[in-house]
Amino acid sequence: MNTQFWVVQAFNGVSYGALLFLVGAGLSLIFGVMRIVNLSHGSYFLLGGYVALSVIWITGSWALSIPIAVIAIALVGLVMERLFLRPEGRAKNIRDALIALGIALIIRLSLGRLLPQMIPGQIGNIVQVTLVVAIIAVPIYLVLQRISAVAIEADTLRQVLMTVGFAFLFQQAALDLWSGNPFDISPPPALTQSVSLGGMSFPLYRLFMIVGALVIGILLWLAMEKTRMGAMVRATVDDAQMARGVGIDTNKISMFIFALGAGMAALGGVIGGAFLGVYPGLDFEMLPIAFAVVIIGGMGSLGGAAIGALLVGLADNFGKALFPELAYFTLYAPMVLILALKPTGLFGRD
Amino acid sequence: MSTQNLKIAIVIVCLLALLVLVPMGNSFVVLLATRAMAFAILAMSLDILLGFTGLASLGQAAYFGVGAYLTAYLANYYGFGLKWDFWLMIPIGMAVGGALAALFGLFAIRATGTYFLMITLALGQCVWGLAYRWNSVTGGDNGITLKGGRPQFGIDLTNDINFFYLTFAFFAATLFALYVLIRSPFGKSLLGIRERELRMRILGYNVWLHKYIAFIIAGAFGGLSGVIWAHANGIVTPETVVLTTSVDALLMTVLGGAGTLVGGAIGSAIVFGLREYVSTLVPWWQYVLGGVYVLTILYLPSGLMGIPERVRQWRNSQKKRETTKMTTAPSSH
């Protein structure tokens, strides 16, 4: 246990914390602004990695894969928020139509399995499947229109279960689209070198992660503290009802924050894909760690998420190195203690 | 009171039907029913918290896992619980589940709403972390395989049908015990806490203690389900205590109907049926499971058990509309 051990572990811990900041900050803001406990946040992380992989396979460009993955997953988050978490007006009809199509597709595919002689071909040609699905979907849609859906804005348990349902849907979709094989995202060669400093060598990629997270963190902080939009977000976190009262469009704010959070998780997935890999199950591995970051820092606070990410990153690395058998215990036990002693987290406001 | 008796009669008829019909099925059906019933005990224990006390716990798998790991560990390393001493394993599993809940409850009970969800999630993750990494005890990722098989003591439990009868007995006993609990004055005060916590406090009830005891009872029955699960499954892995197991138990309770006890059992049967039967038919079974989650939340606020009530309300509103039409029609002429 010389200094080299401590320095290397601390460096690894800080760089892992940088990654966790990307995942945790979004989750924290989403909770702060919308009071939504989003259990599909880990899926955004995983899907971000998968989309980046596809971009790299097609174009060969790592740099291009980052913005595309971020935008794609931000859109996924946006659609989820608009149609399912806070549907209003026309969005409810679109949601019902989507659900009807989904059910119809499952019925059509099951028919192909159970009664292959009735409908020719396993999947058949696309025109035929689309037609059958459309025909089945119409009555389902009409029925759904008559049943009023339950509003879940104020019910944490229902949000949890709904977002877990989406996490399962995303998991299966990822399995179908990208197979179950584990992949790695290899960064450009310029970033795979190492820098030596004081007789120790540090991988450049991890330095890049720290710098990247710092830059994003500072930009976000400036946006939150210095812009009009940021002030509106902060007002919504503190008291959404009052914010609405003074004319802030909290609806738009929540849409924006949800997309931002999903995009940041996707960014984490692309960047983390280089050393964590991209594989089925990563979503539910990241999810509780992201919650640990958010809880320790305090829900809804950007600075809290940064400190929480740093602490969790360090606890994870030192825990694994010093007490390998208790590694995850050393991560979640502090989370329990903080929740029991100061439920709003180290930096949360309530 | 007669509707209550009718409901009890329906439940008893259903239980008897299960007892008669399941052993007539093939081995797949018997094993599926056994596993679903073992898990249903966990779902019903969670219903005591969720449905009757208003506490949504995201860590119920912890007690389940502790019961299962303890059973597997004692059986493998000490040969304990494989002969007549299996009957000792039941109270031991319940005691350990209850003791863990007593410890966890000290941290969790004061929290409410989202914070209760979060702290139970963290507590569950602590147990998962130990199961996953503490290789020398839990076998890490590989878990513990019960090498000695199921207990044998005159009754041969390695026979799947015999084991089904045993699981059924514990399932029915749990249902009965929890039913007695919720009908007791204690159960009524839990309901009061669920509805109006502040009012109960003003009336002089020790709300914290009520919640704490409910938490321990739920933990004890969670431990019981773990003991049976270990033998039903034959292997105990970190999957047993993973976050999604807790979430599954929550969904089962909500799907069947929280606050109905039997709802958890119905939910368990449906989810296990989907997972184990549909997955043998199609590779994309998880779409069905995810779909069930989303549809339950959107369209079944009171679960499957709440459907008759919803239909009745809908009919009443239709009737009202008709009568208002009739009364307003002549005046318009």
C-alpha cells in the first residue's frame, strides 16, 4: 500500500466519478423538477452505448457517434415524457394509438407462433404484418379511448413501476436490435495513450473523462445560475406550484429537463462504453449506482450530484481494492445512513 | 357481512381447485405452480406494507434472499434442514427475516413516500452487494447450489408433487395468518395509518411502532418464502436479491390489487406464467412483461381485484345518466 496505490486508485475513482456525474446529474434534475423517480434511466445509459456502436459501425467515426447517440436518446426520453409520464390533450390519443399498435403487434406475432397454418410465414412479409396489425389495433384503440387512464404525476410507486416497465421494453428492444453479445466502444487512438507523471502512467482516456465531465458540469452550472432558463428551472425545483403561479411554463421546463437528463445518461453510456463495455444487464447495474449518487448528493441539486458522484466513484474503487468482498456494501451502506440521518442528501434543499 | 363470507368461500373454492387440479398437470405445471406460490408468499408479505400500511418498499427481496441464502448455506455446509430439522428451518428463516427487518426498520420507518422507496432500495442493495461479492459465504455470482437436494423425512420432498403440497400448505397458512392479522384490531389501525396518518397520531396511536411491527411481520414472511424458494429452485444466486426481484413483487401486488392479500397471489401467478410459459414460446417475451407493467399502471389503478368494483361504478354512472335523461326529457318539450 504505497503512495502509488493510493494515487492510482484515487485517480480511477475520480474518473469513474466523472462518468457517474453524467448519469446522476440528469436523474437528479429529473427528480428535482418533475418529482419523477425514473427507473429507466439506466436504460438510457445502455441505449446510448448501443446507438453509438451502430454509428461507429456505419460511419467509423467515434466523434460523430457522441452527438448522434445523445440526440437520439434525448428524443426517446422526450417521447416517453410527453406521451406516458405527463400526457396532455392530443398526446393522450397518440399514447393510446401507440399502445394499441403495440398490443396488436404482440397479438399478430403470437398468432404466427400459435397458429402458423392460419397466417402464412413466421413474420411474413412486412405489408401483410402491417395490415393485420392495423386491423387489430383499431378496436383496441377504440376501447382504450373509452377507458380513462390513471394520472401518475403524484404517485411515486406508479412512476416506479411504469418506468421499470419501459426499462424491460428497452431491454428487449436492445436485445433484438443489437443481439446479446457484449461489445466495447473503442475510442480514437489519440485517446488510448498514457501520460506518465512522477513515475506513474495515467491513461489519457480517463483524463479525458475527468476534463469532459468538468467542462459539462461547469457549463450546466453556468446555465443554471446565470441564464433566465436556469433560473426558471431552479424555481421549478424549489416550488413548482409557485413557479407556475408567476407565469413559468413548468410543462416546457420538465420536457426540456427530461430530454437533457436522458441525453446526459446516453453520453455517459458512450463514454463509459470504452471501459465498462456495452452488454445486456448494464442498465440495471448502473441504475442503483446512479440512485446512490443522487441520494448522497441530494435530489435536484447539481452540485450535490457532482459531490455524490465523486464520493460514490471513490467509495466504489477503494471498496473494490481494499475490501473486495464488501465492495458494494461500502457503496450502499453510506446511502442508507445519509437517507436515515439527512433524507434530503448532503446538499439537497427541501 | 354476507358478501365477505361469499368472498371467503370463493377463495376457498379456488384454493381447493388448485390443490386438486395442479397435481393432475405435467411436471412443468407442477413446478411452475410451486414457484409461483412460493413467490406469492413474498408478494402477500409485501401487501401488508403496501396495501394495508401504505408503505411502498423497494427492498422486499432482501428478506426473501436472506431466507433463501441461509437455507442453502446451512444445507450445504452443515447438512442442516434436510431431514426432520427442515421443520426447524421454517421458524429460523422467519426469525432471520424478521430480525433483518427489525434492523432495517430502524433506518427506514421514519422515512415517508419517495424517501421510503429510496431507503428500502438502498437497504436491499446492501444485501445484494453482500450476496454478489462475499464469495466465501454466498458463492458470489454463481450462488449456492443445494447439493443435498430437497429434504426427506418420511415424506419424500424430492418428489415434485409432494413438494407442491408442502408449498401449498405454507401458502394457504400464510394467507390465513395474514388474513387474521388484517382483521385484528392491529390490522385495523394499520388501515387507519394508511388512510390518515396524522389523525391516527392525534388519536394517540404510536404510528411508528405500528409501522415497525408491520415491517417486521412482512420481513418474517419474506424469510419464509425464501426458505421455500431455495428448495423449490434448487439454487440461490444474487438474482434472488436483485432490485428487479423487489420490483416484481411490487408489480404482482399492484397487478392483483394492493390491499386484498389474494391480489399478490394472482399477480404472482400471472407474472410467473408469463415469464416461464411465454418465454418457452417466443424469444421476445419481455415485451409482454413490460407491456403488462405499463398497462397495469395506466388502466388498473386498483388491480385485477378492483375490476368488479370499477364495472359496478361504471354501470351506476350509466344508470344515472339514463335517469337524468328521462327526467330532463319531458321538460324540454
